[in-house]
Amino acid sequence: MISAEVAETVRRVDAFIRETVIPYEADPRNGGHGPTDELVQEMREKARALGLVAPHVRPDGSHVSHVETAALLKASGYSPLGPLAVNVMAPDEGNMYLLHKVATAEQKRHFLKPLVEGRTRSAFLMTEPDGGAGADPGMMKTTARPDGNHWVIDGRKTFITGADGAAFGIVMAKSPGGATMFLVDLPNPAIRIERVLDTIDSSMPGGHSVIAIENLRVSADQVLGEIDQGFRYAQVRLAPARLTHCMRWWGTAKRAHDIATGYAVKRHAFGKPLIDHEGVGFMLADNEIDLKQAELMIDWAAGVLDTGAHGTVESSMAKVAVSEALFRVADRCVQILGGTGVSRDTVVEQAFREIRAFRIYDGPSEVHRWSLAKRLKKLNTPA
Amino acid sequence: MISAEVAETVRRVDAFIRETVIPYEADPRNGGHGPTDELVQEMREKARALGLVAPHVRPDGSHVSHVETAALLKASGYSPLGPLAVNVMAPDEGNMYLLHKVATAEQKRHFLKPLVEGRTRSAFLMTEPDGGAGADPGMMKTTARPDGNHWVIDGRKTFITGADGAAFGIVMAKSPGGATMFLVDLPNPAIRIERVLDTIDSSMPGGHSVIAIENLRVSADQVLGEIDQGFRYAQVRLAPARLTHCMRWWGTAKRAHDIATGYAVKRHAFGKPLIDHEGVGFMLADNEIDLKQAELMIDWAAGVLDTGAHGTVESSMAKVAVSEALFRVADRCVQILGGTGVSRDTVVEQAFREIRAFRIYDGPSEVHRWSLAKRLKKLNTPA
Amino acid sequence: MISAEVAETVRRVDAFIRETVIPYEADPRNGGHGPTDELVQEMREKARALGLVAPHVRPDGSHVSHVETAALLKASGYSPLGPLAVNVMAPDEGNMYLLHKVATAEQKRHFLKPLVEGRTRSAFLMTEPDGGAGADPGMMKTTARPDGNHWVIDGRKTFITGADGAAFGIVMAKSPGGATMFLVDLPNPAIRIERVLDTIDSSMPGGHSVIAIENLRVSADQVLGEIDQGFRYAQVRLAPARLTHCMRWWGTAKRAHDIATGYAVKRHAFGKPLIDHEGVGFMLADNEIDLKQAELMIDWAAGVLDTGAHGTVESSMAKVAVSEALFRVADRCVQILGGTGVSRDTVVEQAFREIRAFRIYDGPSEVHRWSLAKRLKKLNTPA
Amino acid sequence: MISAEVAETVRRVDAFIRETVIPYEADPRNGGHGPTDELVQEMREKARALGLVAPHVRPDGSHVSHVETAALLKASGYSPLGPLAVNVMAPDEGNMYLLHKVATAEQKRHFLKPLVEGRTRSAFLMTEPDGGAGADPGMMKTTARPDGNHWVIDGRKTFITGADGAAFGIVMAKSPGGATMFLVDLPNPAIRIERVLDTIDSSMPGGHSVIAIENLRVSADQVLGEIDQGFRYAQVRLAPARLTHCMRWWGTAKRAHDIATGYAVKRHAFGKPLIDHEGVGFMLADNEIDLKQAELMIDWAAGVLDTGAHGTVESSMAKVAVSEALFRVADRCVQILGGTGVSRDTVVEQAFREIRAFRIYDGPSEVHRWSLAKRLKKLNTPA
């Protein structure tokens, strides 16, 4: 299911991450709030020289299959810096996917092209604070009011990844007949970053912001796709974006596992290598099983998407299973490394923090379980 | 990966189990120690009429692929009686596989043919009591001593499934240069069933026996395969046999899940259907995830076997993951059904007991984790 | 908190169980559906000779404290036969407690005295099938209709432990102003045992029955306590009865742990005693922790009851924590014993089955968690 | 078991933490590496005014009982800043305990008095890098070589909490007949802080350092207690120090639980308060159970220490059970809070990180399980 060409790109991404990106992890510009944009650009320059920027997008703008994307993104995630270096990080990667599917030619030229080329960053403004749209998008409070040939948008957004420093944002708001998405160049005086949250994760440039949108005027040609189709487009973006999170963090969890394995083979305690202690060896065996299961779930759900199906159910199942499996892996790796595991001497500590957040991002496990149960009820209720 | 022909057989097995086998579950001949041989033969007669006896063996004696076997055996397991009805139950199915690979034409005619036809049962005499061969086969104490053109075998075996009532057994014993397997018609005065164990599971005719072998004389043509190659043949049988356990019990766990789902949709508590209680709905969602992951692990490991590889590692990983996942599924189903779950009013109670035993049969999880850790150490230790 | 006198009785109960009761476990009269009444009486005769029948009830009919009861019942549970032998088994023990609190002198003479003396068995008819009173008692469908100086009761009950063979039952039914409890001699032609359920557990004589009550006439003096106070009395019985379940099964889980520990010390695999394998040793360490925590929870909740509080919340917390902890213990013991663990060669297999049922009896964990969450909400909601 | 006087102090500590300390959590001086010494002193000044500095030490220098300490320290931990504010934080609290037991009058005057008064900080230099003393103290590589009336110490230490900024350190080193502890004023040119580790936790001033000790000369009167008794003193400090960790983090986990409960009552999703979703309510119920069990384990182990026993086994059991229970609590709280849970808008995020580290500090769970299994083997092996 993976073409020879993509397989070769996977191998090159893998080598690039190991040889070029991993050494940057210790760079002082890779701080507690993630790498600086300067550092990202420096890595991207090297990726560009190798043709590895946005490797999942073909020269004609089309995307490789979801199963192929899985192979590429798992390789990229082997360093927490990797997805940035090769430009497959959230939210940019999901935004590329959505714009590719929905944007006009002009919108693609203006917004998508520099994004795919790795020259800009973007944001996706959907989640809201104070009981607004979160796990339950139906609670959206941000409004888009038509005003002649324009729209006027007001509301607040929270947890907007990468907004600080983004070149544009996709703003979702309630319109009279549903919800509508708008493309807006950033920074924009009507879109004020109230504060950048201090969060447990630290891999995303720009962090996560709380944002006030006040009297934002946008013109009709800034509408993404059709008016009132926002929830439908959110679905288009949703399932693949969830899965690409799984793919990237899979790579990071695999890295943590490899570090823990190496440590357990070398380090001795109570007269033998750690790995010869079943208490440690069994944890590593469970890691192997969890990683394999997570990989199979990712590939299965990606395969469903490749058939053209929405894959909402499958990506929900994968999100729950993969995020929880990878967290167990990361947690075990921390435990195996002991004191070193809770220090930043290896990326295991970061992997643990990032993957903890991942259990909440793109819908906490509980929301997915809830929707799986609802569907099961529907399937089993006689009409 | 599944031929259209096998896919069609899967559909027919599935229909046969649902329409013909499930009603037999309430038959009084299906008691606490499993169905009587009479009941098995009655079901098999019906399967034979449909051409569904040993559906994984082609008319020429060859076996369908492991991935195809998975589809057939999952369907068969939808009733705990199903694998018996269509003649794919342990230990017969594993013995068919081994004899097909290793036996002489004459041995196949005498032992294998009636077994595949579902007219006989068989046993595999490897595991030993009292610190003999168990999880660690190297501790084998049963000996085969050459005596002219014959062999004389002495020892004790335990947990020998189906020995009581079997038409033949494969006896494994330590020979001067390793271990050797022998084919022996049963009953045989030198092979004494000391007692049939009372066990938590109850799906296997003949139960599990403790056996004394005293001065058993076998001739050279009863050697299965080559002398001293017993451990190698045990490996040949091992990985596929482990996986077929996974396949059959997967079907049974799926059945339990379907019963629990149906119950949760219909039964009300505290003012709404059980399934609308997240405490129940989330358990069903987790079942869906566990069943899917188990299925993917089975298919993955079967696919590795289909490449011709031994699949020892992959089948170990699958055995641990699948047995533990299916146990979680069965345990949740019991819990959802409440009082009904711990009664024999549904097969959920039996599924729970059987799958508990499955976590130990064919190597407890701990032995598999131990061997996975050993391999990981080897792979990560510089030469 | 335990008087010297009770402490001495605990020691004697403990010795009696170990020396006299445990040997009866292998008695053929102790079958798959629990011991026969004959076997129970034989053991009780020996307990009576030592003054150990209902050791928690003082000669004047008063009960020792709940904390003292914990010590006695934990000791009794060291054999699954123990609580029967010393007459502290459910439902009799809970019925003794309730009658002691609520019954008239005449009712005590007729029903309670022979029960405490261990000469009769009793039943508690509350739970109903078909969406009636179960985890949610408010759904009670059995009705008690006043008819002159009598009551006429109609309805169906299920999972009525020990009804088959009981000398009397406490029947709960909806009365015009609430629910009322009635004392009824058994057998009674208006109380028909439709069937005895086949269940996973096997320690309770008489098993668990489905019962039809048709036109049962009872006189006013058969009312237990006051009319319409049935739900209140159910609460009086509930918390202590839940806890005594915890106490008895604690003893059984401790027994399983001791058996597993002994096995792990003696049995070798891969060149050393099982207990030297961390995979086994860690399970035993976790057993020790779980058993200690369970003991502390029992004593804490019992101590709350001893202050005179209802202890509904505390006994709910204890029920969830203890039943789940003991199940983990039993499950680990099965795993450590391997094949032996799933056979009835030791009581570990029975402990596993019984404690699985215990996670459902007296309210499944989910119902307790639900009520704990409700209370937490109430406590944290501003008036 | 808690005197009226201490009970009153507990109430006052509790009020102080809630009213005075919690507002400091948002102080900019409370940064990613914990509060500055200036901030600590400011809080301590206020505690001093209320007589709440080191409230577990009586005016005569004696310590309240371990059970009383538990009550005080649980109250202090309700803010991560609390133990620092009232001067019961690690490693100072453990060092106070050890010096109180072992130091000479002169050592007490010079080192202990200002420490108890909250005017200085201290360090405990035991753990070593590179396969030295860690979970297995027998691997100690730092040496103390007698040189006339002096000792010369050389070696490396790691994960030395609070060394940066400490007024003195207790240095442990291998001496000819065992191990010896030395008291050393800090800073000292022969004790070089190579670097302060960047760790997942951030509550300890001075962080955790890697330290090189080169040619450190100490005089005979700097020996703590007797020569060669270092391992014995480490044991004296060990069990109580482990437990005080449990006590402090218990308070922090309780805080997280209270925050999550408040959030779940107020915040709505899918049409009702979060707490009315069983997926959330059950997590809170499990928190209640875990917190209660953890509290009971702490009090039980503290009670054992109060009898004068070493409590090594009991504190090991408590350490494993409590650290893992509190981690589950913190993890659930993060999950309930969703996006807010992974941000530093509440202390839940910090609680999660700190308690993750706690599962490793003072011996990872695996080492405790290992020693529990060893003891169990010993107890069950016939002499």
C-alpha cells in the first residue's frame, strides 16, 4: 500500500531526523516553550535542500495516501523537532489538508503555497473558552454576522496552537445557517492574543493562545469553501488531523522506547543489567506490544480514510487507543530511566509531557468513548 | 489476502454457527465439562452435510493461509461449541497442522485422515507435572529409550487436553540427542489417565488429564518426523496453535460483547437504558477498541506466518495482547450483565471462564514477556 | 478496638478453620454448587462443640462491634467453607443483624434463635428480574396489598441466595406508603422456586433462585418492624452486609495469596524459584499491598459504623475498593499457579470465581461509583 | 492518636495554607524551577509570626509522633508551596529528623537550629551517577579516606536536591569499615555543582544537582554519629522521609481533586454539568477512594514507626501504594480539566508533574516491590 517512491522518501526522512534533526534537540533555541522560529527555519533549510519539506504533498499539490502519510509522519516524529523540521506539524499539516480540499485557487496561492513550502505557520481558531465550543462544537459562541458584502466576527477562542507568529488563521464562527470558516491574514488588529498559555507540552512554536476577536471584518472572498458548511469542513479536517497526531507521537514514543531499551541494556543494578530484571524487561515487552498495536490501529484507520470514507468512528477508536498506548509507553520509559527519566537529559521526559497533553488534544478519550457508545446504541436499536 | 472462495466459506461458517450451533448451547448434553462426544458428532453431522468440517483444510489436504484461517476460526468461535462443530478445535487443529507438515503418507492415512474428517479426536502429550516441561520445555523428564527397533517411553504428563476419548496422541519425550515425537493409538494400556482435572474452563471434550506413561513400547514407524527433532516440531506447531486459540476466543469474546450490547440497549436502570449510562457505554466502547486491536494483532501475526517465517516473536506478542484484551472484554461483559453475567443464562459467564484459562494455556503472559525481553536485549547488545 | 475476649475468639476461629474446616474442602459433598446442608451441619457440629457458631453474637443476643466482626469474619473466610462452618455466611449473617435490630421478641424466638444457633438457613427476597428492583431499589414491582388483618403479596424475585432449603425468608414488597418487609416460613406453597440459577460462584448452599410469589397471604404479626419502613430497614442491613462480604472474601483472598506464595517459593522455572522471577515476585508484592489496603478500608468503614453512623458512603467506598482489590489478588494467584491455578486442585480457582461474583453482588462497582459521584456533587454545589 | 494540641496546629496550618500560601502560587517568583529563596523567606516570615515554622518540632527539639506528623504534613501539602512555607519540605525535614536523632549538641547548634528555624536549607548527598549508589546503595563509589585526624572525600553525586543554595550538606561516603556520614558547610570549594538538572518537577528550591567532590577535607568532629554507621543512619532517615513525601503529596493530590471537583460541578458539556457525566463522576469517585486508601496507608505505616519499629517494609508498601494512587488521582484531575488541565492555570498540572517524579524519588516502585518479594520469600522459606 506504500508506493516505492514514498517508501524511499520515508527512508530519507528517517535518516534526516536521525542525522540532522536529533542533534538540534540540545540546541539552546529549543527551550521550554518549543523551538524558536529561527531554529525551525534553520532545520527546514536543510530539509529543503533534500526535498523533504512537506514530503506528504506531491509537487502538483496532491497528497499521498493516508497510509503513506502514516509512514512518513511516524518517521518524522522520531524527534519531537522532526515534524517541524520537515513541515508536517499540527496545526499546519491539517490546515494544508483542508485548504487543499476546499480552498479556491487564489486562496491556495496566497495561503497554502507558502505554508506547504514551510515559509509560514498557520492557526486553526475553533476551540472556545467559558463553556463555548470545545469537545462539544455545538456550543460555539463566536458569531459571524453578514454585513453587506462582508462579515463581522466577534468571539473568544482558546488553546489556539501556533497563533502567536502565524501568517494566517482559519476562523470558525456561527453563521445564520450553521457555521462558516474564514481565512484571515495574521497578525490582525481585530484578533488580539490575550495570553499564551503555559502548558505541559513544549513542541509547538507559538504555543497555545487565548484570543479575543473583536469586530473582525472579512470580505466574501475570505470565506473558506461554502457559507454555513463549517461543521462539515471541520469533519473533513478532523479525522485525518487526529490520525496525524497519532502518527507523529508514535514516532516519539518509539524514540523513548529505544532510549529506554538502550539504557536498560547498559545500566546495571543489583548485579545485572536492568533489562535482565523482569520488572524492567516486562515493561519493555509491553512497550513493544503497545507500539505494534498502535501502529496497526493507525494503519487500519488510515486505510479506511483511503477508501474515501469519513473514518470518524475509526479515527476516534484509533485516537483513544493510540494516545493511551503511547502514554503507557512514555510512562514506562520514564520509570525505567529512573532519575534520568524525570530530567531533560533525554527526550523521554518531553515525550511523556507531550503525550499526556495528546490524551486531551483533538478530543479527550472520554468524548470519543461517549460517541462510540452512542453509535453502538444506534446500530443496535431496532428501527 | 482472503480468497473469494474462503470468504464465501467464512460466510457459511458464520451462518451455520448462528443458525445451527447456537441453539445447541442450551442442550443438556453441553454440561459443565463441555459437550459430550455424542453432541459433538451430532453437530458435526450437520456441518458435514454443508461441507463445513475442517473448512481450513482443502480437499487435497493443504491448508488455507493463516490469514484465511483467522477469518474462518473467528467465525467458528462465535459459539463456544462452534470450533467443535466445524472441527477446528484445539488440540486437533494444531495436530492436523503438524501432521500435515511432518507425517509420513501412512501416518497421514491412519491418523490424520479421520481426524480431518471429524471422526476422531487427538491429544498432544507434552506438558509435565512436578517441575517437568511446562512453560520451560527444557525441563522435560519423560524419556524415550531406544530398545532395538523400538523405543520405550516412561514419564508423566499433565494438562493433556482431550486425552480421555482421543483416538491417538502425539507423545513427546527426551531422546538421547534431543526430544522426539511419537504417534500412539489410544487408548493404550501403557498410557494411564490418572485423573481428569476439574478446571475453570468447560469447552473441551475429554477435559485435561494427568497421565502416567509406563513402559510404553513404540515401533520406529511411530516416530513423527525425524528422531531428536521434537523441539523443532513443537516450534512448528506452536506459533500457529497459539494464534488459532486467539482466533477462536476472539469469536467468543465478540459474542459476549454482542450479548452485552443487546442487554445494555434493552435493560433500563435509573431512568434510562444501561447503554446511556457512560459507566456502561464506555465499557462497550472499550470492548470495540479491544476487539479491533485483537483482530489486527491476529491478522498481523498470521500474515507474518504466511510469509514462511516462524513467527515466534509475533505470535508471542499476539498471544499476550489478544488473551489479555479478550479477558478485559469478557470481564466487562460480565459486569454489564450484572447478576445475569455471573449466571449461565448466557454464554458470557462461560466466555469469561474460558478466556481466563486462555491467559495461561500455550504459555502464560509472563513467559511471553520474558522471551520478548530476552530478544530485545539480544537485538540491542553490540556483538 | 478489639476486646481481649474477641481477640481470643478470633484466634480460636482461625485455628478451627485451619485445622478442621480446610480438610473438608476436598470432601465430595463440597461440590460445584457448594457444600450440601449435611456437610454444613457436620462442620457446624464441630464448631458448636467449641462455642464457635455465630461467634459475633454474644450469649445475650447482642452483636460485637463492627471492627471486631471484621476480625472474626476475616479469619472465618480463610476457607470458602469457613463462614458456613461458623455460621457467619450471607445472607444469614445480615438477616441475623436485621432481626436483632428490628424483630419482635416473638419473631426473634421463632426465626432468629434457630438461625443464630446454626440450625436453620434463611433468605432475603429483595432483588427482582425484568427491570424490577436491582441496583435501583426504586423499581420494585412486587406488591403487598392490605386485605383486612392480612397482606397479600404478589411478584417475582431473582438471585435469592439460599432460598432453596431456607427455613424462612424476609420478603420485601411495595406497600401503599412505601415498602414493607415480611417474615415468612419456608417452604410455602405461594412462594415457588422457578429455578436455581447456575452461577459462577459455588459457596452458598441453596444457590441463587428465581422465585414467583403468587397470592401469598401473611398476617399482621409477620410484618418485620413497621409498615412502609422497608427501604429504611434495607439501609440498616445494607452497609454492614456489604462489609461482611468484604471481610469474608478478604480471608479467602489471603488464603489464595498464601497458597500462591508457597507455590512460588517451591516451584522452579528457568533455573530458579518462581518467586525469584520479578514477574512473579512483583505480583506477590502487589498482593501484599492490596490485601493491606483492603484490610484498612474494611476496618475504617467498620469503625464508622461503630460510631452509630449509617456508613452508606464509607461502605460503598469499601465495597468498590475491596472487591476490586481482592479480585486483582485472586487473578494474580491464578496466574502464578499457571495450569494449577485454573484447576480445582487448590481453592484459588474457587476464590477467583467467587470474588468475580462479589464485584457484582450487593451492588456492582458502577452503582457505587455513581452514588459517590452524586454525593460529591451535592457536597460541592452551593445551596 | 493525635493530641489536641497538634490537632489545633493542624487546623492552623490548614488555614494558613489556604489563606496565605495559595495566593503566592501565582507570584512571578514561583517559576518553572520552583519558588525563589526570597519568596520562600517571605512566606516563612508570615508562618513564623504564627508559630508555624517546622510545626512538627516541639520547642524542646523533640518531634511530634509520626501519625501527628502525617496530619500536619498533609495539611501543608495542600499547596505545593505549603511545605516550604512552613518548613517541612524535603530534604530539610528528613535532615532535621536525622540530626535530631544522631547529631552532637554542637552539631545541632551549628547545623540543626537554623534549619529548624527555617533560616537555612540543607542537602543530603547520597545518590550517585554512572552506576554508583542509587536504588542499590551498595554500589557507592564515593570514598572517605582517613588522613590523620581528618578524612578526605572524593566522588560524584547526582540528583542532590537543594544543594544549590544550601547552608550545609550531609555527605555519605564509603569508609574502610562501611559508610560514613559527614556534615559540611556549603558552599565549599571542594564540592562543585557541575550542573543543576532540568527536571519535570519544580517545587524544590535549588533543584537537583550533579556534584563533583574533589579532595574534600573534613575534620573528625564533622562525622555525623559514628564512623561506618552510614548505612544504618540512612535507614533511620529513610522510612520516615519516604512517608513524609507521601504526606505532602497527599495534600497536593487532594487539592487537585478539589479543583477538579469544583470544575466538574460548574462546567457544562453536552447539556449537563461534567460531574453528571459518569465518565467524569466515576473518575472523581475513584479519586475519593484512592485518597482515602492512601491516607489509611500513610497512617498505618506512621503508626508502625510510632511503635519504635523501623517500618522499612511498611514504608515501602506505603510508598508504592501512595505514590501510584496519587498519580492516578492527579492524572484523572488533568483529564477532567481538559485543556485547562495541561495548562498552568491551576496547580493540577504541577501536581501531575511532581507526583510523576515522586513515583521515582526515594526508590522507584520496582525497587520496593523487589524488596517486598525478597522478604516474602524469606518469611516463607523453611529454615
